[in-house]
Amino acid sequence: MRRSLATLALCAALAPMSPAFAQTAGTAITVPAPLQTAINGDWRKPADVARDRYRHPGQTLAFFGVKQSDTVIEITPGTGWYSAILAPYVKGQGQYIAAVVDPAAVSEQSRPYEQKSKDSLEALYKSDVAHYGQAKVVTYAPATPSFGPANSADVVLTFRNVHNWRMADNAEAMFKGFYAVLKSGGTLGVVEHRAAKAVPDGDESGYVGEEQVIALATAAGFRLEGKSEINANPRDSKDYPGGVWTLPPTNKHDKADDAKYQAIGESDRMTLRFVKP
């Protein structure tokens, strides 16, 4: 069950802060050369590369501390935007795992979508063995998410998913699943559309309050270790009738307004690093 906003906010306020906590606004982040090589890879789709200016993959993954030797689990990778970077980056030394929803664990209405998502990722990985050959796909049930053996992963990453879990009322279960699969000292990296303030239960804007995400993580046992403004966008007013999907890349707006929303760019995003004690 979803706990109240006040309860989760209190959990966040009382949670211990890591001595190494870092607010990195205005701080340069060094991108390791092998990671930059993966970002520069010619196997990446041109449309994906064009979004680097909004997603800052090098700085984001460097901020999360992802190493080539890590076992990295990415939660619901979508079409594989980050897979194209992470899978080649850890190939040969670590392990990239894509965790997707088990089609058999959802309603009959949702099953075709989840099956298509799973099949598309598996097809992508099989189509380019040189870069994705060691990538794995695992499935999880949204109501009781398990992402692998306990204490087996170094890093869990999720990009712009928390709003979906809140709308589905399973966000707390997801964060508990992340905690279970990570090793002690392991990292949870979260990027999410950032609301101007806490949003109510049932909100469908696609944005989430930063303190709400921190509360979910700390309630699961994580400690906030750092936050960064590398994915911030002050042009995002966050008040669109169509929610975050009004902005690129979804562009759910009238054609006449296209220039306006292209000038804003993609959403303002929080970038949070948590550690499992």
C-alpha cells in the first residue's frame, strides 16, 4: 500500500545523510575514457545521440560511479537508449542486465505492450553481438518485484520511471526490490522528472517531487549519498495540460506550438545517488 506523503516525507527528513554526501551543482564531473568511448560508439542510433545534450549520459553515469567491472541492473530500459552505452562499457569485465516487466505477470490488457517491449530489447541485443552479446534480460512481477539473487548487483539504475510506479501504486515495492538485489555498499542511481513540489497521490503529470523520491528510497533502507544538477532544466515550467509528455521527445502538443516546446527541451530532472549501507 502507498504510504501518505507526510509519512514518507518524515522518513526522508529523519534519514541519516552520508558523510560523503555531495551536492554537485556547478561541479565538473570527469567522464572515464572507456565510458566516453562507449558514448561515442558508432553503433548508437543517431536519434539517441541527438538526445545526449538533454540526458548527459557520461556525467550521469560517472556521477553514479558505474565501473566497467560492475554488475549493473537497469530497470525497464525502454528501447535500449542506455543499453547501447552500458552493455558495451561493462562487456568483458562486468555484466549488464536489463530488468523488464514479466508479460505473464500483468493484466491481459497490458500483456501485448510488455511482451513487445521484452521482445524488442532481446532482438536488439541479438542483432549486435559484438556490443550487446553479454547483455542479459530478466523479468520481474510488478506487484512482487525481484531482480536477481540477493546481494548480487553493484549498481541499480532507473531513468524516468518513478512516476509510473507511483501511478501503479507499487513504488515502495520497487525500491525494496532494489535494496534486496544490491550488495552492501551498492549504488542506486535515480533520474526522474522533477516537480516543483510534492505531487498528490494519483497525480498523472509525470513529475515527482524530489523529496518524495528520497523518501521512497530511504524508507526502503537506502542512504542518500549525493545529488546533482547535471540534468536540470530551468526552462521547464512543469505546468502543461498534457504533463511532461508535452515536451520532447514525446511532443504531445499542437503542431503550432512545436517551436515553443523545442526551445524548452526535455524535462527538468533530479539526479540522485543512494547507497545500500
